[in-house]
Amino acid sequence: MTVSLRRSVVPSAALGADERNLVEEFVAEQIRPVAAELDQTERFPRELYAELAKIGIFGTTVPEHLGGMGASPLDYLFVMEALSYGYASVADQCGLIELIGSLLAAFGTPEQHERYLRPLLAFEQTCAYALTEAGSGSDLGSISTRAVREGTGWVLNGEKIYIHNAPVADFALVLAVTDPEKGKRGGISVFVVDLAVPGVTRAYHEHKMGQRASQVGGLVFSDVRLPADALLGEEGKAFGYMMEVLAKGRLGIAGLALGISRAAVAAAVDQAGDRRQFGQPIGANQAIAFPLATAYTELRAGVALAAEAARALGDGSAESGVLCSMAKLTASEGAVRHADTAVQTFGGSGFIRGYEAERLYRDARITRIYEGTSEMQRLIISRSLLPRPA
Ligand SMILES: Cc1cc2nc3c(=O)[nH]c(=O)nc-3n(C[C@H](O)[C@H](O)[C@H](O)COP(=O)(O)OP(=O)(O)OC[C@H]3O[C@@H](n4cnc5c(N)ncnc54)[C@H](O)[C@@H]3O)c2cc1C
């Protein structure tokens, strides 16, 4: 039996065969054909996202009565893997909407649901998730963006960097200190900020190694006056809120990385069969075939671990956070290795722009960094193994 790498092997829970086919056909017909062009032009594919919204793909785990799909984390893993097999930037957009959608659904007021969540899931509004600052990346508890009470509202000052969608977003969830004495233990809050209000500047537009259709930039807030209802949930609770969605975010990046791995293995297998040297396909050499066997085995192991993490998350298991970290670590480090295997299988053409292996190699690299670096995942996993120092 020969396996097909054209179909996702990530299982699903709520999604049936018809829904899976709909997603995979969309990927094959509308995403894969434009991936190289999007990479080259760094264009934000609004039309593609509008079509994805029409088939109801955004907000996979957001309850149906709030405009989402009402499905499970396992279905979300499938969606992310399937989209990323098409092009990682598209999955990244879906992951961002899922995270913001989950936060708004869980902690937003009915007014915030109507004003932000529904338009977000329908792709009528675009969002950003603004946590990182120049002095605060892995250590988010050290942010310095500050929101100070003024009358019934707030005044926001600070600068965020490397924010996905910052150049195109209509609104952002912004993490800010509201009580410096308490810091991350009750002193950090999250605000829904309309980016068209006075005092907001879109600072710069980054040009990245990979996932180049994802728009990334900075946001500067200078005396931005926010109404009282800009606060999401309760004052001082943002760190706890973030921890609640962090595991889902990591699961999503695990899915995205697995999609890159599948695309890399598929491209390499095709090349190993098509390319002939010394009178035979290069795949007839074990030196080419064995790395593909290893990559495919690691890919399937990564899927199994990520599916276990997704089920644990859906069940509310205490282990789900660590499992999602393990899934992200395994899948992201695997994606980088498997894209490298694809480049090697392609030989010189693997280094040339326009070949899929070259793009996948660049697209994979960030998965070891964003949504918590590999080192941060290892920190979380090791803490679950070792006793805490006194
Ligand atoms: C393309 C892209 C998109 C992004 N999108 C967003 C977004 O939408 N919103 C957002 O808020 N942020 C976003 N980020 C920021 C991203 O989350 C951070 O870059 C990431 O968390 C790492 O932070 P840092 O860059 O400050 O690295 P640092 O925290 O400075 O880390 C540098 C290195 O030191 C290691 N390190 C740090 N502390 C420790 C430790 N205690 N033990 C061991 N190693 C350690 C890290 O693992 C890393 O290898 C994005 C970044 C990129 C590049």
C-alpha cells in the first residue's frame, strides 16, 4: 500500500467527511496554487480569507451561538494542519482569529461579542494580538505598556513589536500594565483597542524570512483614550486569561508545523520519484529514501502526540498544557528538519526561489520561535518533571 500525502491524517471529532473534504478541496484548489505568488509578493490575501469565512472555518472552537463552528480542539488541529499544507500564512491567520475569538467568546460582554467577535469571524474586521515589546518577549510579565485610569476610561501608552496583522488590523487586543505594584499577579489587563482612534500609529512593516504573506509590524500607543468598555473581562486578570488560551495557541502552531512537514515530505517524495540521476530515480538510493522514511515516521508521531494534546484540551485535563507544549515542540522542530530533508532531496533546485522546498524551509523556521520558543516549551515540560526549587 502506498500512502497519500495529499490528505490530512489528523483525526477529527465534530467534523464529518463532507466538512473535511470541503476544507481539503479549498486548500487544493484555492490555497496551494497561490502560495508561491503570495510568498513572492508578501500580499495580504483578503479575498482568500473572505472565502474561508464564507465556508465558516474561522472560530473552530468558538460556540455556534456566537458565530463559531462549535467544534473541538481536535477539529481545530485538523483545520490548522490542512490549511498549512496549503500555505502556512493562511493557517497563521486562522490561528490568530481562533485565539482572539476564544478570548472574546470567553471573557467579552454581549456588546463586545456583537461589535468585535461576530465581525471577526465573518472576516468583516481584522484583528491583532499585541503582547510583545522590545524589552519583553519570552518574559511577558515584564511588559511596560501602561493603561492609567482617567475618569471612567483609560489612557494607554506604550509600544508593541512583531505583531501579526498590525499593518492591516481594525482592532487589537492589547496587553497593558494597570497596576505596576502587582505586576503579572493581578496588575496586567487586556484592552480591545480600535486602531483608527487618535494616538495609535502603525509603526513599521517587517519583511520576514518566511510566512511572508503574514503582515507583521509595530503598534505605538501615545495617550490613546479608551472608554471603560474597552477593558476585556476584569481588571488585572489578563495573565490568567492568556494562560487559558495559550495551550490552544500552541496546539494551533503544532498543527501549522505538521502541515508544513506534510507538504515537505510530499514534495520530497515526488522529487525522489521524478528526478533521475545515474539512470534511475534518485529515490532508488537509500541515502535519499531513508531520510524520507524518518521524516514521515516523525510526522505521524507528531500527529499522534498533537491529537492526544487536543483531546486532553477538549476534556479539560490538567495535563493538557504540558501536552500542548510537547506537541508544539515536537511538531515545530520536526517541521524545520523535514523542510531541510526536502531541500536536500531537491539538490540545487531546493535552494532556488519558486521551488516549494525552498519556501517551506523558510516558512518552517518561525514555528520554533513564536507562540513561545522551543526553549520556553522545554522549560514548561521540565517543570512538570522536576520538583520546584525551594
Ligand atoms: C513572525 C512573527 C510573528 C509574531 N507575532 C506576534 C503577535 O502576533 N503578537 C505578539 O505579541 N508577538 C508576536 N511575535 C513575537 C514572538 O512571540 C516573540 O518573538 C517570541 O515570543 C520570542 O520573544 P523575543 O523575540 O523577545 O525573544 P527573547 O525572549 O529575547 O529570547 C531570545 C532567545 O533567548 C531564549 N530565552 C529567553 N529566556 C530564556 C530562558 N529563561 N531560558 C532559556 N532560554 C531563554 C529564547 O528561547 C530565545 O532563543 C511574533 C514574532 C514573529 C517573528
